[in-house]
Amino acid sequence: MSNLTIELREEQSQAIAGLPYLSLQLERDLTVAVPLKNVRETLVLASDRFTQMPNVHPCLMGLVEHRSNVFWVLDLPQLLGFTPLEANAIETHIAILQIGDAFLGLGIYRTGRVIRFAETEIRSPQDSPMTKIPVEIVPFLRGWLTQPEGTHPNLYVLDAEAIASFDFTITRGLSPLPVYE
């Protein structure tokens, strides 16, 4: 009996090793992860909660007011060069990032689970995975992880601060986007 107890304790300590990340599904077979320390909450919002704004970057879905905060929600798959979310969807899954005092909503296909891995497991973006990735993802990519067989082939690890600091200004003579906090 004591051997079993020792083995369980070892497994528990291994299960909590590594930093927590929230996995976000961008498409049916495409998953990314963001550091959990930057995720304030996740929710599903009806499309009528978005305030559309004219003359903004195409990946900006609109402004949202939630818990007395107003923030932009962006179509994360579109920003990263993948298939955009359905424009006529009734609801949108959102992961709300908090970087300092600012909030930013990431519109996604589905919210995944919390996963843990060590920083040393993240492969450099220069060590390109075997699959082709859009060039748009590169500024936001910290790296990628090879997943065990039976799951999606690669998990792309995103830099939440790089996403939040991206310049969404349209370069057609329009003024920069205002920041709402």
C-alpha cells in the first residue's frame, strides 16, 4: 500500500510541473495556447453585444462592454492568417486577455483546456514545424510544441503581449485606433 501512495504522489507532482497555458481552438484541427497569467476570463457572447466600428482593421470584430470595461474583440484566426470566424454566427467564444490595465478579447472557435508545459519544451519559431504556417502568425508566435500522437500535430504558443501591442491601424490614411480601458 505504501508503494502505491508513493507512486501517486510522484504522478501528482509531475502533473503540476510546467507553466499553465489556455488552449484555444482556431479551427477544427488547429490549436494555439496563450499563457494563463494573461487570461482574465472566457465567455460566450451573442453577436448583438458587439458594437461595429467603421474603418477599422478587418480582424477587429467590434467593441464590447463587459463588467464595466470596454475593449476590442478581434478575430484571432483571421489575425493569424487562418480562416476567419463565421461573420453570421449567433455567438462567439471569447478569451479576454489582460495586459497591464488593458483588456483585449480574442474571438475563437472554441475555448480549450488548461495545459502545462515547461518553457524548455517550446521550440523556437525559427525551427519551423513540418506543417506550413501562415506568415501572419510569425510576429505573435513564441514557438511551438510537438504533440503526442493521436492529438493535433503541433501546438502553437502565442505571445499575448505581442498580440495586445499590435498596431491595428489601417494604412490608408485613416487615424490610429483609440485605446479604450
